[in-house]
Amino acid sequence: MVNVMKGVLVKCDPAMKQFLLHLDETLKLGRKFIIQELDEHHLFISADILVTLQAKIDDLMDQISFPLAEKGN
Amino acid sequence: MNNIELPAEKEPEITSADEISLLVVILDTNPTQKMLRDKQNQLTNIVDSVVAFSNSHLMQKAQNKLAVMACHSKTSQFIYPGAKKPLDVRQVDGQYEAFLLVEKTVKQNLAELLASESSTAVTESLLAGAIAMALCYIARLQRTKPPGSKLNSRILVVSGSGDSASQYMNYMNVFFTAQKLNVVLDVCALDQHLSLLQQCCDITGGMYLKVPQITALLQFLLWVFLPEPPIREKLVLPPPVKVDYRAACFCHRELIDIGFVCSVCLSIFCKFSPICTTCHMVFKIPGPLAVKPKKRKLKL
Amino acid sequence: MANNGIGSSKQDNSSLITQTNLECKNLYEYLKNQPQNVLDRLYIHPAICLAVYRELPELARQYVIRILFVEQPVPQAVVASWGSQASSKEHNYVTKVLTDLNVWIEDSLPGGLIGWMLSPTFKKNLKAALLGGGKPWSMSSALDADKNARDVGFLDSYSSERWECVLHYMVGSQQQEGISADAVRILLHAGLMKRDEEDGSPVITRQGFQFLLLDRHAQVWHFLLQYLDTVQQRGLDLVECLTFLFQLSFSTLGKDYSTEGLSPGLLIFLQHLREFGLVYQRKRKAGRFYPTRLALNITNSQNKNAPILEEDSPKGYIVVETNYRVYAYTDSNLQVALIALFTELMYRFPNLVVGVITRDSIRQALRGGITADQIIGYLKQHAHERMLTADTKQPLPPTVVDQIKLWELERNRLTYNEGVLYSQFLSQADFNVLKEYAQSNGVLIWCNKEKRTLVINKNAHDDVKKFWKKYSKGS
């Protein structure tokens, strides 16, 4: 029988994928969310975690960027 | 940034759809042309065809520009846009207002020009001068165009005169200037073959056409001369003709095959002269060639 | 600003996945969706034939003018031979456009060949526009000289003031007087604003922001298209209004035109145009009106980069520096509000506003639905003259442009697609069959032969399930 699962397909670059795997392992989002690893650029995750995941990604991007312009205050 | 691919930067280049295309039509209205003397209303028919062609050019894009010049026996003048204020026209029929304005202005100014010409002296058409005036106009528009826009210009010469070797120097000057300015020169010969103007079409990349029947003039103009230079490569147009590249000698203005060339200024003469008329360089008269004494074979 | 922030309680997954943007139709797209009889009625008017002709691609214009004066149909092979070898793909596209717009029709020649012929109404009226003949267009009756003649400068300021009223209303700055209920209805219909759930007042949408950043011509054209959609409901005739609109677009700036002979429906249309700033009329009952710059060349939407007429070149006022500072020499509240959408404002002077482009300000704009291209396009469009003369090809500093695009890409590191995962097929054949089926229906998002796994679009799940059940029962 064919296995059927509902969820969300995520396409990203390998670096981001590693980050998602890390989040999954360390349960940073409260629970495991990766249903299956598909290949270097794709993951299949559960649908309801999407909002929290995007917030976490935004946090990460904020951490690794630094202000480019001097505001002058 | 190995992982993130920036989408290929597509420069929004100004394609030929956005270019402003300027057309300057030089109409030879010299009454001494053979074709005008032969048939009474020939000039009216030609002017009608040229006006319809000019309006077709304006119809292509809202930003296209037009100028029409009349080249007469003593003078050349711009008949559109005229020197005076533009006429205030209202539509009389379905014709678009701007086209009606062109038609009326051209006819009015041309009539004034022809009426003002009083002498009946037989002279050649001053085409080289007219082309020079057109080039000045084009240069001015190039300077004053809005920043960030592109302007491509071309000159169309419509003439029934024959070749005039006396204007050879002037022609060469304007042809090379046009080439430098990237102005394309097209020539539509109505009656006789124009070999000098053929050379100019060759240099500037324009079209040369001798029209077989004048009654079909508008059709030939629309098919061959209407497409602007950037899109000419997309259409199949008449191939360039073989050009007669003989130079004219500076003393008699006759086309020659073999001649003398001054080594300083490169001007061409048909006969030897001790002083070059252009650069005043002095050349020694070549004397009789010295004969080398023959070695006599000893007769034994 | 519209509350589209992530984490708000009204947020759901669908907006992360489907992001709709503003779609601007050009004249070709608008007309090809009109029914046949509307097109036939439209082509009776020379103004429309002229407008449609100018909108055609270059090659199409050459073809049309060549057969304009030919009476018989021209064989298709002959027309194909006019284009050079290299442009055969363009030739096919052009043929399609001309057929879609009903400009030419197929006709058979004696001898069996199929040829093209210009449709008679189009041909007759294009010739009339070019050479003359037929009736004059409706607004061209003779007029006496106007005692209160208006010059071009006055018309320009009038039209900007009126149009900016609409834009100010969208942005929500309470500066100007409000606009008429009619105009609000059009904005709602166009999706540029929507009724807020709580208090019922209109608020601006994503598409609304994108609309604000377009250049004026594109804004007017898009707005009018939306207006024309609602025209039937108001009891006006679509063809009549379109004809009048195109006649306006070909008028000369600074000249007055007569209202004599206009039908009552057209007079109402004229009043609406007066409200949006496309025409100026001293009084409602005045027998003449002046078209303004907004109405001219209205359909010339191909020309996004270069200004059409010399006088039209917009007075740029924005300077962008390589240190991400933006200096805008303006005092118009609308322009300041637009710049505040994607920069952090620092100082404000009577004639100057200084802001800085930061990651946060750009992200805020991106969250609101504005794309990086639109921001860059807006800055380019209003770039100060100095920046244009310094470097025509790249008026903005490349570092800033690239960085804005990178900030946008940063948000797109992950793309989501709701789907259904099928794995652990019993045989390779089963896998192949399902994969082929999904691919032919265009619902396959991802597949892997070795692992025998594939992902289908969520919407198509029921369909594929039914197919699979049928297949497995059959085998």
C-alpha cells in the first residue's frame, strides 16, 4: 500500500536545510516537525508549524545581520 | 554567496520600441528637373505621396518626430516644422489632427516657397547644402533630447535630378559627417540614376532605390523606407546595389579611373600640375628618364 | 499601514504561500478579452484604430501598413517571407496578436491558398485617420477664442492636484479634502482598498501599495481600466466611453475642445474625468474643456522607461547615496509618505526630506507586499537630474540596488508548497504510472525515482486519490 501523508514541501538551500534539521533535533520549536527528508534541497514538514518556523527564521536572519548604515544619532 | 542565486540582472534596456525616431525628408522641388517639366501635376502627386508617407512615420509611435525640407534651385528651407507659429487646425474629417496639421503646413509653406522664386535660371538642385542643414537640425535635437532617452535619426532624399559631379566635395563632406553622427541616409531616385548618392547609402548603411513607376511612389516609400534602422534587420529589404566608387578629379569634377594623387593632402587630379591647388605643395617636373649606359659586350 | 505582520491572530498559512501581486493589463490584453461584437463596434472609430495600431508590436505595424492599401488578400506564405530568417519566432507571435485583436482575418484566394486581409472596418477607419475622409471626431467642433484661456502650466498643476487627492486618500493622510463616493467605490472594486473588518472604513491593501509606487501614466491607465469595468452598471455605454477616452488621448495639450454633440452619457463620463484631473472645465455647463497631460497618450504603456514628450520628463527629486542615505527635494506630503514606506525618515526641512534605507525599513515594506523591484523602479523613476546625467545606465548606486534585492531574497530562502507526500510504492511500475498522471495534469511538485517518493499539490489530492483507487482496483 502506498503511504500517504499531508504536509508542506519546503524548498531551500543546503545551509538552510541543516538549520532546519538542527531546529528539529533540539526541539527548539516545541516538537519535531520534519516528516521526511527528501533531498539536499527539499524537506517535508508538518503544516501547522509554519508560522512559528517563519518567526524563528526571521530571528535567525536578524541575528546574523548587522546595521549597514550609520543612523547618525 | 554560493547558495543563493541572484536572478539574472535584466537591464531594462531601452528597446527600439522606446526610442525616439526622427525622420527628415528632403524633397527636391527644383522646377528644372526633367520629370517635373514633362508632366504638369507631377509635383502635386509627389508631395501627396511624401505627406502620406510622413504621416505614416508619425503614426508608428507617439514619440516619433518629423521634419520636411524643400530643396529648391537657389535655396533650401524647412517647410515642416515651419518658422512661424504652428497653425491652429480643427478636424474637418476623420483625419487625426496632428496629421492634418502636417499636411496643411507642408502645402502652405511649399506654395509660399514656389511663389517667391522669381528667376528662371537653370541651376542644379543644392542637395549637399540641404543635407548639411538637415544634419545641423539633427545635431541640435540630439543635444536637447531629454536625459535617458535614445534618438535614432535618418534622412530621406527624394529627388528626380541627375548626378552633379560639381558638388562632389560637398557631398563627401556631408557623407562622412553623417557617418560620424550615426545618421542613416536613404535615397529615393525618381527619374535618373544617382551614383554619388549611392555611395552615401553605402557608407551610412541606408537604402537606395530607383523607383520604376512614379505612380506607385507611396507604395515603394512605405515598403522600403518606412521601417526605422533598428528594425530593418528583421525585415527582408532590397539588397544593396553595386556602387560606382570612381572619384572625381578636383580640377574638372569629372569621374576618372586613373589619375595623379598629391602625396601630402591626397587630392586627385587628372593631369600633372607642378603645384597642388589644395595644399600648395610644389612638385618637381619629372624630366626625361636618364638612360643607363649599356655595357658593351667585348667582341672577340 | 495595513496590518499584515506575521504572528497576528488573523494570519494563516495561505498568505505565506500564495502572494498575489498587482496585475496591470496593457491595451492588447484588455481588448483581446472583449467579445467579438464589442471589437467590431470599437473599430468604427478612427481614434480606436489608431490607438490599437500604435499598440501593435513593431513587426505587426509594418505588416499592417503594407497591406493597408492592398485590395485582395495576401497569401500567408508571402507575409511570412517579409520577415527575415532570424525573426521567425517573432513572426508567429505577431500573427497571433493580429488575429486575436481581429485586425486581420483569414480569407481564401482563388487557387486555394489562404491569405490575410485587413478586416474592412479597421482598414477603412485607419485609412481615414491617416489620410482623411469620414466624419470628424466628436469633440472637434469649431470654437471661438476662450476669454478665460488656460495655459499648460495651469493645466499641469490642476491635474496633479486632482490626481493626488485620490492618492492621498489611499495613503490615509488627512491633508486634502476627501474624494467622492464614486471614486471610493472604484478603488474598492479594483482591490486597491478594502473595507476594514472592524469599523468598515476603507484601508489600503497590498495591491494598493504597489499601485502607489507605479509611475503616473501606469496608475491612470490601470485606474481607468477598473472604472471601465463598472461603466455598464452606471448606465453608460462601454464603446462610447472607450472611444471618447481614446480621442482624448490623441488631443493636443493646451488646446480647448467643444462639448457640442456629446451624448448625456458622455457628459457624465466627462464629469468623472474632470474629478480625476484628466480634463479641466471651468464650469460644469461650460461648452468647452481642456485635456490635461494625464489624458494624453494614455495607452502608451509599452514606454515604461523613457518619457514620451520632452515636456513630460518628470522632475526627479530623489538622490540616493552609496551610504544608503536618501535625500528627497520635495515638500509634497504624498511623496514624503511614499518615501516613508520603505525608508526611515530622519530629518524634515521645508524643501528637503532625509531618510536612510535600512534592513528594517525595507523588510517592513516587503512585509506590506511591496517588491524590491518596485522600490528600485520608484527610486529610478524619480531620480534627480544630477544622478541621471552622471550615469544614464545606472542612476542608482549598484551597491544599494543589490542590497535591496538581497534583503528581499533573504525572505525567500524558504519557499513553501502545501502538498501530499506519496511514498513506499510497492513497485516501480506503480510509481511511474502515478508520476506520469500527476505530471500530465501539472500537479506534480517533486519526485524521486530511487526513493519512489513524490509530492502532489494539495488541491489535486482528491483527484489523484480517485485515480489511484481506480488503478489499483483494475490491476
